[in-house]
Amino acid sequence: MSPNRFFPKRFRLLAGGLGAVLIAASAWAASVPSGRLPHRSGLIELYWTGGFFMHPILLCSIVGLAIILERLWFFAKARTDTRRLMNELLRVLQDQGFEPAQRFLHSQRGPVAAVLHSGLLRAKHGPEAVEKAIETAASIETAFLERGLIWLATVANIAPLLGFLGTVSGMIHAFEAIAAAEEVSAKLVATGIYEALITTAAGLMVAIPVQTAHNYFVSRIDKFAIDMEESSAELTDALTTYSKQWETFLSTMKPPSASAHR
């Protein structure tokens, strides 16, 4: 069972399409004189008032949103009732044999089933081979679980920095306007500071939910890691239980009968 099926291309296409739209909109805004920009109310007006640095902040929000949606879809598809899975696996392994247990795991979704399936594929080589295969598969599955999180962390770190940079740039322009003005009024100073602080607020508004989503996904990954470790240990113990009749197990491709342990 390949974990690649949990990483659909449509989310990457979504991020690319939204990014292309943003780039086109930014290029259009740069080509239009500021006096001719359409006036809008609410968030759109704040966006244009914030200046150039609102564009990369918007790009960060699009990238973060696309990754969050993809990861939510991924974890929803990978969610597994581990206890039910293990009970059914042990039952199939004992009652029906080795190959039906493999087919059962192959039909299940999620990283836990993938790790157990990799271990059973090496069962004919002995318990040590099973443990090694499980460790390798667990490392691979963990890498797929963590896929995209580095970009979420990057967005969470960069967005507020872009906001602060926009604020510094806005303050520079505000003080430049104050220096050029013959009469300095409170309105002129307040307007410059107001426009400069918009980017800081925008950066924080992007970073906070992205960081929250990142922490949530990390907690989900930790839960999957614990499930994989516990299930793998339980499977290894179950196979070790039959170690006294391992040769018979390999020759018949069936586990020992329940009566053999009574």
C-alpha cells in the first residue's frame, strides 16, 4: 500500500493556481497608478492601504491554506481504529493463515496498516526480519506524515516578519512625508502609523492560525507514531508466540492452531 495515494496532486495544483492569480493581480496593481486603483471598503481597502508587503503576506496565506487543507484531507483518509485493526488482524492470522492476513492489511488504509503489512511481507525470514522491515516502513510512513509541515512552519515564521518589515517600510515613508510637510498635523502622523501597522496585523493574522494548525498536525503525527509502535510490538509478540512451531509455520504458510497453545 503506497502512501503516495494520500498526497493528491489537486492540492498542489490549487496552490499553484492561487499563486498564479496572486502574481497576476500583483503585476496589475503595480502597473496601475495609485490614484486609479479601485476604492473598496473593508478588508480589500485595508489590503491596498497596506502597500507592497501585503502581496507576499497574501501569498503566505494561500500557501498555508493549501497545505492545511491537504493535510486535513490526508489525516482524515489515514485515520484508523487501531484496536479494531489489530483484533481483526490477529483473528485472520490465527483462523485463516498468513496470506489472508497480508491481503487484509493490503485492503486497509493508513500508516499503521502499511507498517504492519511491510512486516508481514518479511515474516518468512523470521522475527528479526519482521522487526527490521517494520522499522524501515515506520520511518517512511513518518516522513509522509510530516510532509508539508516544514512549509507550514516557514509560513508561520515568515508572515509576521514580512508584516514587521512592511511596518518599518511604512514608518519610513510616513516620517519622510512628515519631514516634507510644511505643517505637521496629528492626522498626518496618525495616518502614516495606521497604514504602517496594517502589515503587522496581517502578518500575525496569517501566522497565528498557521502555527496552530502546525501544532495540531504535529500532535496527530505523535499519535500515529505511538499507534505504529504499539501495533508493531503487538504483531511481533504474536509472531514470537509461534516461534516454537516457526518451521511448521513457514512450510504451511499458516499460523499454529489455537489448540497447540492449550
